[in-house]
Amino acid sequence: MSRAQVRVPTANAAQYLTQLCKHFGHKLEVEIGDGRGVIQFPEAKALLEAAPDALAIIVEAGDTATVERMQGVVERHLDRFAFREVPLQYNWSAA
């Protein structure tokens, strides 16, 4: 199992977590509640947690290539919701 994590600085973490989960929830299995969310992609999983100053994200998949691809998917969608704050800072690291 490969994993990558990032802490994206933003004062709107809870709002973005909700938007991401609701957006992906139209086609994917999603869990959301208490400032946390899980998005189950076909080949990966994204775990999200909102803090007052950042959105923490962990992406898990069976291989590194899939993790890297899913990092891009999450970033692109988050940037769409956070268009007033773009560019957000993504400094992914291995989890």
C-alpha cells in the first residue's frame, strides 16, 4: 500500500472538505462527518480532515503511480472550489 499526505493551508478547510465529498459523492462512495471525510475512488482512497487552519489529506492506493495520479485529481478539484485562494500550496510527502 502506497500513501501520500499533505496539509493544505486554508481557513476554509471544513467548507472545502464538504464540497469535495458532496461533489465526488454523486458517483463514488463517500463518508462525511465531524470534520472528516473519506472518498473511495475505484483504485484509491482519500482521507480528509479539516482543521481551523488547514485541510489534511491522505491518499492511499496499491501503487505509487496511482497515488501520484490521485494527488493530481484531488488538487485539481480542490483548486476549483478554492478559486479565490489559488494557488493553494501542496507539499505532498510519503505517509
